[in-house]
Amino acid sequence: MRLLKWLSVLATLGMLFVLLGGALVTKTDSGMGCGSSWPLCHGEWIPSDIDLALIIELSHRLVSGGVGLLVLALSSMAWVKVGHIREVKFLSFLAFFFLLAQGLIGAAAVKWGQSDFVLAIHFGISLVSFAAVLLLMLIIFEIDRKFDAQSLLIRKPFRLHIYALTTYTLIVVYTGALVRHTYSSMACLDWPMCTNASPFDFSSYGTAQWIQMGHRAAAAGVLIWTVYLMVKALKDYKTSPIMRKGLILAASLMAAQVLVGAFVIMTYVHLGLALLHALIISLYVGLLSYFLLLSSRSAKYERYVK
């Protein structure tokens, strides 16, 4: 069991590196750093002509491949060792399937090219895999058992909010990835509006401006929704530390995400801030996924007691 715990920690950390590596590849425009070769780099196992784009792209491929093996080992071992726990088999399949899917999309983009709208799916698919690996780790460490359905019953209206917010957040993540892939990060040089001097001059918007402002508006929706759920949790779940502290943390992460997003614009897409932006949303989605797990258990418990 100790090996399984270590494996789950390494796989979770590895998935974070995969997410950040993918964001780094996009931000530095290194997607074709190895040319149109895959899995080789410029048709070579050991590239002879090395530049920064090649190093970034090849490093991302190697990390993704190594983490893929970790996730496969984790999924297989979890299936055998703790497969009797309700969610383990589903999460094991989800973790590896979506990691494999993002790898295949990346390979297809290198070999044959893909539209920006297809490439934008890449980050969201990786996020789903990360969330599944994170939940597996929490189950393996038995953290989830401290908050089982009998000690924490999340009522149906609140559960529906969590389901809907998670779905909406993944859509917002897609719009953020679309901003990167369509090179719309600096389409609007001001914040919070595209042009603060004439904030409602929508007639001057091109496609890039609409993508950028659409993402900002959608992200504001996530923040408002999360703050609303935090207030409800503080009011309706006063005896539940996980609900109160968890939603406070979620609201704090989203507030930080919006602020970092603003600083990304103000600093003309500073690479460190752009990567921090990707990290925060990954942690936020991971936290939401934990509330999904708790909500699922509450729903099952409600059906059982009826």
C-alpha cells in the first residue's frame, strides 16, 4: 500500500508538470519545435540541431510519456488493490484514457496540424486526467473517508450547483486555451475592458477581441458563482469545516486567477505569470473535482436512505 501511495503522489505531481509543460509549449510557440516528426524529433532519436523551442517541446514529450507510464501503473495497481472502493475503477479508466487522448491530439497536431479550436481542447482534456489522478490519490490516502456521506450530506440543490459550476468551468478553461491558441492574449491591451477609454465600442472588435473579452466575461462568471457558493456554505454548512474552508479556498483561488489574468495583460504576457495562471486553474478544478466526489457520495447516500 505504501508503494501505491507514493505512486499516486508522483502521478499527481507529474500531471501538474504535464499541464504546465503544455502551457509553456503554447506560450513560447514551441509546438513545432521538433518539426512535423512524432515521436521522433526532426526525424532523429537524438536531435543534432538543438534550439530552445526543440528543448521545450521535447522535454514536454518526455515528461508526458513518463507521466503516462506512471498513470498507467497507478490505474492498474489501484484497480487491483483498492478496486472495491466505489469510484476507483471509473477514476482509473478516466485518468489514463484522457491522458492518452491528450497525447494523441498533441501527436496529431504535430503530424497533420489541427485548427485552433481543436487544439484548445488539449488543456481541458489534461485537466480531466489530472482531476481523476488527484481523486485517486485522495482515496488511496483515505482522506475521503473522513468526509463520507453520513458525516457530510451535501443537499441536492447545492450538489446541482457543483455539477453545473464544474461543467461551466471546463467551458471557461476551453475559452482560455482558445485565447492562447489563437494568439489573442494581447488583443485587448487594457483591463478589465478591452479599451477602457471606450469600454462599449464593440463595433471595433475583431475575432481576437471577442475571444479575449468572452473569456474575461466567462471567468468573471466563475468567480461570482464560486463566491455565491462560498456564502451559501458559510450560512448552510456551519458545522462542516470541509464545506466552509473548501469553498473559501475555491473563492480565493478564483480571485487569484482573475488578478493574475489581469497582470498577464498588464505585463504583456509575462511567462511566469502565464504559467501561474495555468497552475491556479488546475488547482481550482482539482478542488471542484473533490466536491464532485463528495456530492456523488451524498447522492448515493440519499438514495440508500430512501
